Amino acid sequence: MTKIDPAVDAPLTEAVVTGLSPEQVREQRRRRNPFRKPLTSLMRHAFLIAAAVLMLYPVIWMVVSSFRPTELIFREPGLSFDSFQLSNYTDGWNALTYPFNVYLLNSGLVVIGSIIGNLVSCSLAAYAFARLEFTGKRFWFAIMLLSIMLPIHVIIVPQYVLFSQLGWVNTFLPLIVPKMLATDAFFIFLMVQFIRGIPKELDEAARIDGAGHPRIFLQIILPLMVPALATTTIFTFIWTWNDFFSQLIFLTKPSLYTVPLALNAFQDAQSSTNFGEMFAMSVVSLVPIFLIFLFGQRFLIKGIATTGIK
């Protein structure tokens, strides 16, 4: 005998009695209890706000600690606003061998070079995989996807040997030149998925008008790839700005230090680490990431949603 579920069958039974559809019965029930939906929405938003505060607590704690003396940061943990001071920012800016703006400029140069390299090389490679037909296309596309699985620790030693023989160690070239060669397979795959979503009829119409592949790419495909290009720009900025390992390997001169290396130098500059100054400069280093994410989140969401990466 089939067991009746009241929660499921009650609207159907009431619909049979009243002559209304089950959807109309459910709508009438919602009207009888007008506070049900607002209460559910309120509970959902309260949970999300609590989760956001929990995740942001370490960042908030770091910001608050950047305004406190070092000796009080761990002695009196928590979000305490006593002994509020700005000296951590002024002293931390000049605490290392060079002013902190030197390290910001170095990171900016590496980031700009990496962004330009990824946008140019990855978009060209993506167009080739998405629109051109050549021998071994699927094989090379599979090899490209397999390269995503290789951790940087596997290739860093051969790279260091190669760049050392070229005399590129202690320059920005090892950090920028590989980006010019489409080495970030993730962005190639992202752009390939985006280009495949563009109707091929646009290419065929341009080809009838006499356009070749360079013109089709520059005048038709590239303008339509703005969301994917913006996503690549944002991810490249964040990953390069926060990169510590590869920059630690190739940059050993203090004058060439980037922001991650400069923050690490606070621990080696003196016998006892000045956490107040280090936290202050960490907050400064977070500002560019916050701004680029704030102004680019619309393109980031659109780019991910339209490429199938979601």
C-alpha cells in the first residue's frame, strides 16, 4: 500500500476539493502565512553575514593589529583599539633597505609584463585551438591541458638552469618572458571555451568579405572576448602579485625585491620581528588586489559564467 506524504499530497487533495490547481493552492497557503518567506530570507542572510564575518576575521584582525604596538598584538589578542597609532605605517615604509614604494614598483612591473604576455600569447593560442585546423590539433590540446597538472616545483629547477645560463637570474625576465610564450594553460582553456561560444557564422561572413585569420581575430573575435580577457587580467594580477616562490628563486638582490619578498624580509631584517610594521605593509599590499577585484568583479563573473569554467 502506498504511503501518503501529507506535505506533498495535501496541496493535491485540497486542489481536488476546491477545484484549483496545486500551484494555486500553494500560492494561497503562502498568502495565509506572509511572514514565512521574509523569515526564511532573513535567516539566510544572517547566516551568510555570519559566515562572511568569520572568513574576514583574520583580515580584520590584521588591519586592526597594524595600528597597534608590536608588544601588544599577541599579549592582548583580539580586536582591541587601544594604543591606536600610525607609526607602524611610517616606520614600516622605510624599515628595509629601500623604501616600500620600490618594492611596489617592482611588483607592478612584473604584473604588467605578465598581464600583457598572457593576454597576447594565450589569446592567440586559444584562437588557433578554437578556429584553426592543423595536424595533431587534439593531441596538442590534450598536452596543453595536461600541463595544468604540473606543479611549479617540477619545472622550477630546469627553468632556473636555463635562465641561469642565459644570464637572466636577478632580472625580471624569468618572470615575464615565459608569459609571452603561452605557458598558462588555464587561460588558454578559458579563452578556447569562450571562442567556441562565438557563432562561426561571423567568421564565415568576414571570410566572404575577404578577411583572413589575422583580421578575423583582431576585428571580430578579440572585441567579443572582453569578458574572458578581463578574467585573465584579474587572475594574472592576483596570482603574480601574490607569487612568492618563483620570485624568491630568481630575485636575490634587495633592489629587485617584489612585495612578497619585501614582506618576508621583515622577518630577517632584525632578530625580533616587528609584526606591527609587517602587518601595516601587508595592508598596503592588499589595497591593489582589493581595488582590481572591486572594479573588475563584474567582468570576472561574466567571464567565468560564459566560458563553462563554473
